[in-house]
Amino acid sequence: MKHLELAKKLETISAINLTPFYKDTKEIDWNSLKANIDFLIANGTEVIVPCGNTGEFYALTLDEVKEVTEKVVDYVDGKAVVMAGIGYSVPTAIELGKAAKNAGTDCVMIHQPIHPYVTDSGAVSYFKEIITNIDLPVVLYFKDPNLSDDILIDLAPLENLVGVKYAINDLPRFTKTVREYPRKDGITWICGSAEKWAPYFYHAGATGFTSGLINIAPEKSFLMLEALKNDDHETVWRVWEDTLPFEELRAKNNNGNNVIVIKEALERISFTAGVTREPVDALSAEDRQGLENILSGWGLLRTGVETV
């Protein structure tokens, strides 16, 4: 797939799938992973991101990252773009990127460096070294507000760079970067902060957004996407208002609820999502009640179901 063509395909919802774990062993539940992917495909998802943060990338071993990527490519079977998450040290990210290529992924997403000491020039070197050593289109996950957006400008000449998943919720900053970015073709700006921020980012230059909600209520995510594309502001803000409590619950505890809200929601409707691995824990009783209220309001809540 040519880079320009792939960049265009990213102008949609990037669905961050789960990595389901068994409750007793916390090993990967492959059958439930397949069910998750099948559900996304059946509901029209066009981009699937295994080993994203909602997929608990940092809780997986390197062998598990490779196997999850391989399985998702197999499950998707060409019905959607697969963007595999990679990261950690430069050699490790390159290793994971090459494994993703061998598995048949369409592109990779480089997670933000997790080193406690990062400089702008060091981040440029980090991303450039990975990008130039992987023969795949690349999306950058840009999340650290302490790093300068000049990093993105410096990396713009790299042809393999086809998208930026921007997750710093500073709209003037994002708008300025998009307007100053030297490449106007072959790059897709993706709101990395899901439905809560998608309308704002979209009007500042993003043409896609990420979603964890799509694993539960894809009709809401796609309704927002279509409304954004059609400048249907009434629908955009109606969906935004409807989904805001869910996204705010995920954002609690400095985003510590991000994954477990998705998993516990799925457990309460019709899907085995399993537990999270450490350091993520189950929801508090208060947050679980809040989640039940949201699901009930959406008409999705099953009664008499034991939560994880």
C-alpha cells in the first residue's frame, strides 16, 4: 500500500482493541481477542490498533506484543488497516517493527518514549532511528507536553511518516503545529484523546480520532465521525454530550481508569474482556456504580452479571 493511500485511510476512527486476560492466570485470552476483533470488523471499523495503550502495551512481554500483532493481523484478514504499536528502546522498537512487518501489518505506531530523561533533540534521534530502520509507514504517538512540537517539524521530511496521533490537549498548540507543518500531503493528523476531544481537534486540522468506546458502542463513535465530516454540528455536540460522562470516567485517576472502564463495561454487556494486569486495578465501588449508570442510560446494561 502506497504511503499517500495509507495516510488517507487513516482519516477515520482508529480503534484501540483490548488485550483480554483470564481472571485467574492473567494469561491472554485469545478467543476473546478474536471476538473483540470480529466485533470491530462487523461494525465497520477501518483501522485497528493492536498493542495500543488501551491494549495494555506496557503490560505485555515482547513475545506477547509480537504474538498479539500476529493474531490481530490474522483475525482482521485484510478487512481493515492494522496499525501495530511498538516502542521501548530503539533496538527493541526496531525489532518489534520488523516483526510487525513480517506479520503483515500495514503500518506501525511508535509509542512515546518512556525514558525519564528526554530532550527534544534526543526524541528526534529516537524517532528518526526507528523510522528509518523499519520498512513500513509510521504513525507517531505524540503525548508528552514537555516535548516541543518542533520535533514533528524536524521529522516531516521522512517519507515513511504518514500520521501523528496527537494526544496533548492544548488546542492552540496543536493548531499552530498543523498550520506550520511543512508537509501538506501524505500526513494524517489523528486526535489521540478520543471522542471527548475529537470535535475540537477536528476543527483544528485532525481528520481522524482514536477510540476505546468503539469496542462497546461503535454506533456512537461512527455517528460522531460522520457528523464531523458533514459539518453537522448539532449531532456532533449531541454525541459529545452523550459520551462525555463515559470519557470523563476513563480519565479519572490521571487516566488510570482508561482501560479498566472499557473492560468492565464489556463485562457488563455481552463480552468477556477479562481483567487488567498490574499496575491497573479494578474500578472502585463508586466508579463501578457510575459506569453502571452510564450503561443503563444507553440501554446496554445487563442485569445479574458479576463484574470482574
